[in-house]
Amino acid sequence: MLKIYKKPLKREKVLKKWTDSIPNSKHGAFVTFVGIIRDENNIDGLSFDIYEPMVKKWFKKWNKIAKKNNSKIYMAHTVGDVGLNEISYIAGVSSPKRRFALETIDKFVEDFKANAPIWKYDLKNGKRVYAKDRSTKISGSGLLS
Amino acid sequence: MIKVEFLGPIGKKPMTVKAKDLKSLSKILKENKEIKKWLKISAVAVNGEIVKDLKTKLQRGDTVSLLPPVCGG
């Protein structure tokens, strides 16, 4: 389950939706990761661009892995501005057993950071500045240079 | 014609070019100074799939996307 929101995420609302959609009573484990905007570098918040068609494709790969293991994977992300202490990203894995859920959330969040087509900007003094130094080149970058 | 789109912080409007493969597209894009500096750090997708081979052929109607370094979360 993947959803892009135009506002900061409401943790209770998103988690309730996911919990209610857990496919059957056999999922005994539900692990979530919540990404909160922290106060650093004098920013007023962060802002995000998302290339939806490719995020969907990227997410599909993880859906397949989850399905193969009778599990389910969830992700919500905000496009646009998110203020300090607000939530921009929530990921989750529900599974019959805890091991798959715990291990998969780790791999999923790391792969998300490295490969999901999402761009981050600092909001500072009314400006939106690309967080280039904190961004990761997608594997295969530089092909056309 | 091939559509080329520049994602995220590159902040350029899409353009259409004539190119038979990625190698010839590379030549065309390098002529533009603004674009050239992004090429080194950008990944390339053809119709939404990341590609890693410069010999990748292009066909009329294909969309090529340039993806600069990412950071979600």
C-alpha cells in the first residue's frame, strides 16, 4: 500500500488505516518506521519532490517480495513542505512472524533512501535549497556524462 | 522524437530531441552547459526504468528521465 500525501502525515490516521487493512488475522507482527523532521542547521522545515510513476514502480518490487513471504508492505510520504517535528515519511511491514517484518523494514528503508526518486530541500529563510550533500546518487549515475 | 525530462532540482522544462540511442542523446545534452553539470551525478531512466547501458536504443515516443541524487524520508 503506497500513498503520497500533499500535507504532513498524521501518524494515528495513517497507522489506523494500515492496521485496519492488514489482510488477515494471521499477521502477528507489524513494524513501522516514522520519519520526523528534526531541528538542525537552522532550517524551518523540509520540502520534497516526488516522481510518482517511478516511485510506484520501485514500490512494486517490494510488494512482490512481501507477497512472496505472505507479508504486506506500506508506505506514506509527503510531497511539498513539512515543518519541524512534523512527519514526512512512514513505512511499515506486517507479517505472520516478527523476523521477516523486522529485517524487511530495515532493508526497505535503506533501499528507499538510496533509490526512491524523491528529492529533499531545506526550507531556510523563505528559500527552498536542494539538500545535495545529503543525497545519494542512484546506482548507474553518470551514464550520459 | 524523444522526450527528455529533468527531474527534481534540475528544474528545467522537458525538451524533445532526435536521438537513436543514449550515446547520441549524451552528445546532444552535453552541448548545454546547464544540463552538462547534472549529467555526471544523474541516473537515467527510459520509460520509467533505470538503464545502465549507453548502447540502449531509443524509439520515437520514448521518454528519457534524468534523476539527480535522491534523498527521501
